[in-house]
Amino acid sequence: MAKQKTLTLSINQPLDLGLTLNSGQAFRWHKKDEWFYGTISNMLVGIKQEDKYISILVDEYLPPEHQDTVKNSVKTYLRLDDDLESIYKWISTDDIIKQAIATYRGLRILRQEPWECLVSFICSANSNITRNSSVLKSIAREYGDPLSLGDHIDYTFPRPDRLASLGEDPLRKLGLGFRAKYVASASLMVTAGDLDLSSLMEMPYDEAKENLIRLPGVGEKVADCVLLFSLDKMEACPIDRWVRRAFENWYSIEENLKYNALRTWAFERWGTYAGYAQQYLFQQIRLNSKTYSTV
DNA sequence: ACCATACCTCTCTC
DNA sequence: AGAGAGAGGTATG
């Protein structure tokens, strides 16, 4: 078993690592003995939150000159460049959201790798977090490249051309159901260059979204997830059943409004940080209803 | 342009 | 225990 060493990354930002990695943004993190294991920039790392810093577990033989690269990758992934206190002030428009912020302080939006993020949310359609998590782990286990860290094994997420070469059936066997054909076909389009994911980061929100929606299995909601969780579009505000319910129950928003009416409402209220507001409300209403059902 | 319905099948619940 | 409902939506008619 290969040895490991620990890097230290100091933080001066609110952070609740466990909450952030389990908030339904990313689906492949695995917790073991206080460490969260997963891949960042195609590298397997362990991450653990200490008091004022983050410990990062890496291979013992990681060259010293790469240590800063790893730290920066983690920093980028956790969006430690976001000034959360300012964002809190910005979105604290009412008592509802103030309470959500107080309860889930340190919940951050992630900056994920766009391709995996895209597939993750195509697969999330009419599914649930538990199931989606198992589907994405299966895709990586079957078709990604193995990585090891100590006695830990994980996998890179397969690139578009790899998934494109599979076709629909192998994906169905992994439990994707009707989403298999969307992933297969989106993979083909990305491989063919019909959509250049890396170019979306520089486009304005609307333009990037139009481009994403051209892919099969990508509608308004999935596009907004990809824009928010991987493409730096913090005004993207994915509205799923939960967030819709939160708007209706807590903000007296009329029922059955169309997606874009809700999104416009959210943007008028929270502006360029609507995505952050959405994440806190999502967390609040999802965990609230969980407690109700178990009582 | 809108609106209802089907879609795979896994998970959780009663 | 085993069936039944519901699941972070999208495509289609």
C-alpha cells in the first residue's frame, strides 16, 4: 500500500465541507474515517476540514512542485474565491433566507468539471440523489481510469469520446434507464464538436444556456445546474420541485408558474447571486421535509 | 405556443 | 415482506 502525505490549505472563508459535498451538487464523493475521497482535476484526493484549514491527502511521491497545483485545484473546486460573507449580505432579503443561511452556514457552490457535471444532471432527471449517485459511480467504475491513494481506489470520469463509443445499451445496463440515450447522444455531439463546453465559460449566461439546451436530455433546469455548478454563472437558478415548493410555500408565489417566470422572479430578488440563494433554500426545504417524514 | 403524458427503474415507505 | 408511489425533468404529440 502506497504511503500518503498531507498538504495544508488555510482558509478564511465560511466552509462546511461535509454539507457542501453532500448537498446534491456532486455525486461521487465518498466519506471514510472523517476524510472525503473524490477526484478533482482527474486526481484522487482525500479532503478533511480542520479548524482554520483544510487537510488534503495526496500520494507520498507527489512532486513538491505540484503541491501548489493541487492546493489551487482544491481551492478552485470549493470556490474559495467567493467571498461568502458579502454574498450572504447580498441575498439576505428576508427572514426565510436569513434563517437558511444561519442553519447551513458554510454551504458553498462548487466549481466542478463541466463534462462530468453535465452528465450528472442529465442523469438526474426524474431520479433522486441516492440513485443518481450510484449511477454516476457506476459509470466511472466501468469506464473511467482507475486511481489509487493508499488503500483507496477511485476512477476518473470517462471523457466524451469514451462514452460516445459505448452507445446506449451499456449505459442502460448501468441503470440509467431512459436517460441512457440522452447521455449517449450528448456524448456524440460533444465529441463531434457540435458543442464546445470550454467555450461556455466566457459566454454570457443566456448564450451559454441556449447552447447547452441544444443537447438531448438538457432542458431549462439541467442547463441551469450545469451553468451554476461548473460554469461560473452564479445568476443561474435551477428550479426543481423542491425550490418551486420553497417559492410557493415561503414566498407566496402562485402555484404552477412557468419555469422562466420563477427564474425571473428569483433574478429580480437576488440578482447575480440567485444561484446561491437557491442552494440555501433547496437545502432548507429538502432537509425540513426529511425530518417531517421520519417523525 | 402551450399542455398533458410517457418514460426506465431504483429506492423508500407503508 | 411485497407492492406501490414517487423521484433535483425532458421530449413528444
